[in-house]
Amino acid sequence: MRLPKTRQLHAMSDAELSLSISGMDLRTLIMEIERDRQKEQRTTVFKKVASKYKEYRTKHRTLADVFTQDGEFQLLRDELKQKDDELTKKDEELREREDELMRAIARCSELEAALKAKEEELEVSKGVMAENADLQMQVASLTIELEQKEVRAVDLRGELSAKVDELSHAEKGRRSLWPKRLP
């Protein structure tokens, strides 16, 4: 049974809460650093792609001006267009991969938090099991002690019955020794 988040926060000690918050800050910082690094890489790749595109476009225009009359030029132009399309497609793929990586990092963070909660539950259950075992040992010890006391009580009852019988017998003997009273 999961407690609502507010109850979980109230149930946590200040140290645990502080560690949890600092862990969240650290994960956030790591994600920001990773995002900035990927953004930098993407920017670098995009700049390279853009510069290559401009370079090829300029070459293409120059060649187009020179070879507008040549039939082979049409093939070259088609090839350049195909390369341009491939570069655009690769850029889109890189963006998709980055998005997938960010989602995976977020899922890992969620799973890490769930794992930490399960580990804490396991520690608590281990403590409960140890306390349960200790209580069972105490119950067993008290049961043995109770059985011993019951045996002692039976022995004492037997002694008491024997003493009562002796007293009763002694009383009868004493009465028989006394002379009977006259009316």
C-alpha cells in the first residue's frame, strides 16, 4: 500500500528528505549538462551541415551556370539534390535520437527513485522480521518457563495435599488421645 506523497514526506526524516532533494538536484544537473552537451553537438553538426549545404549549393549554382546546356549536368544536379535530402534526413534522425535519449534518461531517473523506495521498504521489512524472530524467541522462552512453573505448582499441590493429610491424621490422633468430655 502506497502512502500519498504528502504522507511519505511526513514519514521521511529530515536527513532522508535532504538526501532525496540533493539527489534530485544532482540528477537535474546531470540532465541539464547532458542536454547542453547534446545541444552543443547538435549545433556543431547543424553548423557543419549548413556550411556544407551552402558550399554545395554555391558549387551547384556555379556548375549550373556553366553546364546549363550539358545533359550530364542534370545527373550531377540530381545527385547533389539527393545528397542534400540525405543530410536533411540525417539531421532529423539525430534530433529524434536525442529526444529518445532524453526520454530514456527520464525513465531511468523514475526507475531509480522507485528502486530506492523498494530498497527502503526491504530494509524496513528486514527490521520487522528480525523483531518478529526476537519476539518469537521470547514467547518460546516464556512458554518453557510457564511449563516449568506449572510442574512446580503441581509438585507444590502434591506436597500441600500430603501436609494436609498429615495434619488431618495428626488431628485425629490427638482427638483420640484426649478423654471424652462428660455431659
